[in-house]
Amino acid sequence: MSGKLYLKDKLEDDELDLSMMQLTEIPVKEIEQLGNKVQRLNLSHNLLTSVPANLPLLAQLTHLDLSKNQIVDLPENFGHLVKLKNLDLYANKISRLPLGFAQLRSLKWLDLKENPLVPELANAAGPCVTKTECELAAKKVVARLQSIESQLFQEKKKRVEAEEKARKAAERKEERERERLRQEKKLAKEKRREEAKQKEMGSREHMNMEENVVPSNGNSPQKRQQNGSHVKQTIKSSSSGFPCLGLLLRLVLFLGVGCVALSVSLIWLYTDGRMDSESIQRAVPIIQKDAEATLVVWGDKSYKLYADAEKKARPYVQSSVTRLTKLSENVSLKSKQAYDWICLNYGDSIQSAVTQAKEILKLIWKKIEEAGKNLLPFLNRVWSEARPYFQKLGAIIVEKALEAWKFIQTNYPVYIEWLTATGYSAYKYVQTTFNTIAQAMN
């Protein structure tokens, strides 16, 4: 209440005189409580170094005297004092004016003498010795700032337009790239279909030739049996010297047996249980087409799922990265503060505890090493007892795989050739699909 009475004592008509009061800041809130009575405000000959950002709350001001202070700059929203007609900034430390100053369209009188103005602003302000010169200064300064504001607006507009143009160009480029990929996939699909037709025709011609030249092909059952036994002996001899290589070969043979079993099952299903040569010949091309079509569908679905997921997740990922970055900065700052506080207050105690913990850990590690040394003979004994059983199991797997392979070679040699060609085609297709998806991700 005393503040209100004090300001009321300084109010005469519509002018509030607070000059030569040794003020270091403007009492905006107290002045605001006086309402619209204050239209002229005199703050000259004080110790002000800045103008608060809430000064535009006094929007009713028409005359403002800030001369003979130490003001360095004005707030950006100073232009909100739209009713201001007379502004005295004589003898301050102002070098530049905010862009918002361009909104003071009602300004009729301006004094900027005895300020370290930049040359451009000093030329616009002029000497301001007479009333006419001060009125001209107000017009020229406001006009100059309006021109700068307009230029910045045009530059911003051009920059936004350039960014929009670049964004559209990037979108068109991405669309062309997607269209190119679609065309390549389409051509690849047509090429695979053509190759499948050619393979089917070639397979039929080959089978017809085999039916005509079966005795002279030199691949008798006895010879295949000899080849099988030779492979078995080679595997056994190599596995005896290199256990890891033998285990790898056994694993490969096991996977081969699985693939053969799956292939035989597919032929059984597609021939309705009739495993004769004619039914197999009819079923093989159908299985090939269905497998290729399934791989194509899987590839397309995978690419679409990836594109949709990437499009939907990008904003959330970017937002999460931003938040995590801010969070990590805050956590790092808080952690450093906590670390400094702990070191300052409990540094010696923590150092002693760390030393004790190191000694305890060394003792525990020593006990673990002793236990490991005591346990190692037992583990070696268990492995030496179990090793023959594992070797017998591996030998049985290899033997059965070779028997199955020999049976298939003897009874279905054409199917083996088809299976090899189809497996290679499927591998190449999967490799191409993954390369396409990798390129799209990059």
C-alpha cells in the first residue's frame, strides 16, 4: 500500500515523474496498478541498465523519457508500446535497436544522441538538435527497421520456399527410386518365370534322353554304391584327424538329410502318395513354381512391413532420441553434482570402503580359482567317459545319411538334379531380396 501512495504522490495529471530517484529497475507492476492514468512516464537521470520485458504492460504510454541512464539495449517486445509518440533515449549506451521497434508506427519524436550507435542507425537517427530533426529521426529509424524486417521476412520466405522445393524434389526422387525398384522386381519375376519354363522343358528333354540311353550313361548302381562307400571312407578318415571338421561335416550331412526328407514329403503330398516317375515329373514344376511364388510374396510383404514400420516409427524415434538426449544431459549434470557432493563429504570413507571391497574381491577370486582347479579333473573324467557315446551317435547319423543319399541317388536321380538347381535358385532369390531391402533401408 505504501508503494501505491508513494507513486500517487509522484503522479500529476497524466504524468508520473520518477526522475533522479537512483532507480536500478523500473517498477512496472506498481505503475500498472495505477491504471490508465499514467500516459507520460519520466525515468530520466537514474541508474537503469536495462528495460524489463514486461514494460509493454504499460500499453497506454504515449511519452517515455529514459534519458541519462546506462541502458545497453531494449527488449525485443518494445514495439508493443504501439501508442508511444515521444521517446527520449538521450545519453545511454545503446548501439542497436530491436526489430520490434519497427512496430512503433505512432512514434513522432525520437532522440538517440550520445549513444554508441552503429553507423547505419546513426545515419538514420541524424543529429536531433531541433524538433524537426527529432521528428525526422523517428520516421527514418522506424522506416529503416521496417525495411530490415521486410528483408528478413523475404529471406525467411525464400528459405522456406527453397526448403519446401528441396523436400518435394527429394520426395520425387524417392518415388522414382521406388518405381525403379518395382520395375526391377517385375522384370526379375518375369525372368524367373521364363527360366522356370526353360528348365521345365530342359528337364523333360533330359528325362526323355535318359529313358533312351539308360544302359550307356555309365552311372550304374554298383558305381554309385562305390562312390558312396568312398565318400564314407573319406569322411571317416578326415574326421579321425580333425574332430571339429568331422563335426562340421556331420552337421552339414544332418541338414542335408533334413532337406531331403522335406523334399520327399513335398513330393508325397503333391503326387497324392504316388511316387512313380511320371507323377514326380508332373509334381516337380508345380513345387518349383509354388516355392518361387511363396518367396516372392514373402519378399514383398517384408519390404512393405519395413516401409510402414519405418514411416510410423520415425517421428517417435526422433522424439525419443531428443528426449533421451535431454535426459542424459540432465542425468549427467545431476550425477556430476552428486559425485562432487559425495566426494566432498564422504570421500575418505568411500576410498576406505573401496579398498576393503578390492581385498574381499581378491579373496573371493582366489577361492574360485582353487575351486576350478579342484573341479577340472572331475570334468575331464566325465568327458572322457561320455566321449565314446557321442562318437557312436555321430557315426550312426553319418551312416544313415549316406544310406538315405544312396537310396535317393539310385531311385530318384532326376529329383536330385532338380533339388540342386532349385535350391541354388532359391538362394539367389533370397540374396537378391535381402540386398534390395538393405538398399531401401539405406
